[in-house]
Amino acid sequence: MNDIQQLRNTLQEKKGEQLKINRSLANLRATLLNEKRSLRRYEQAREIIREVGLKTQQQLQLNISDITSLALEAVFDDPYKLEVEFVQRRNKTECDLYFVRDGYKTDPIGESGVGAVDVTAFALRIACWSMQEPKSRNVFILDEPFKHLKGIEDNTRALEMVRKISEKLKIQIIMISDERVDREITIANTDRLFEAKIRKHITKITQL
């Protein structure tokens, strides 16, 4: 009789353990289902971010390449085109810039004329500003931005390019420049021209 009661007690204990196990399994199944749903949402969000990032990169490539290439074409007879490439390094997206001419890629800093680099640097500032939302103040202060640009013709074209960009984008450009072209050309491409002279440690500013 005692053996039967003991078996009954053991059976009840096992039933209790089974109930606990069943409850644990139900909780695990619910947790697993929630995790699967979260994983799907994460994967969907990651795909959306990837697509948005790709479209953003493509738009950046177009804006940066187009504006900079147009600036180079405005100054040089045989201009480079700027090519933008986005690459993954150390789990980060980085931007590489190349000059391209006749299908050949060139390192802008190491293998090209620094005059072209000056024009590109100016155009990149304009391109970056144009993509801001909201935009910062439309004022640029530049200290001899084309100091490596050689030749009267190229410097004349650079001044004309700056004037056209200023007019088209409604940008105020305050630029310090050593005179590499005739003064009449400078006056024709500026709203106001000031000459600074230092005599006996005193700076005198004259509007021309």
C-alpha cells in the first residue's frame, strides 16, 4: 500500500515537473517568435538603410563630380574630370577622389598639377555647401584660393568661373588674391575691388 502511495506521489511530482517544462517551452517558443520578428524587422530596416545609403552616395557622386568637373572645364582647355568612389574600410564608408583623363585615373595630390587641385578644392567647397540642408550662411572667405594656378588665361577663366558661381548660387565670395591678370579683368569680374598696401607698418585700404 505504501508503495502504491509513493508511486502516486512520484507521479504527481513528475506531472508538476512536466507542467513546468511545458510552461517553459511555451515561454521559449513565444520568445523565439518575438526574436524572429525582431530579426525580420532588423533585416528590413538594414535593407532600407542600405538602399538609402546607396542612393545618397549616388547623389553625392553626381553632385560632387558634376560641379567639380564643370569648374575644371571652365578653367582648363584639357581638363580632368573628378571621379568619386565610396569604399568600405575598417567597417566605415570612406570617399576616394580621383582625377580622370582619357580613361586613366590619377591621384589628385601626387600626380597632377596643383593648379587643378586649387580649382577642385574651391569647387568641392561649393558642392558641399550646396548640399547642406538647411544651408549655412552663403558667405565664403577665401585666401588666395588659386595661388598655384599659372598663366593669365587660366587665372582669367578662374575669376570668370567664380563670378558665375557667385551670381548663379547667390553666394557672396570675399577673396584675397595677388594680381595675376590685368586689373581691368579683375574689376570686370568683381562687384567691389579693394587694394591693400602697407607703408611704414601701416595698412592702407583703397576701393578701386
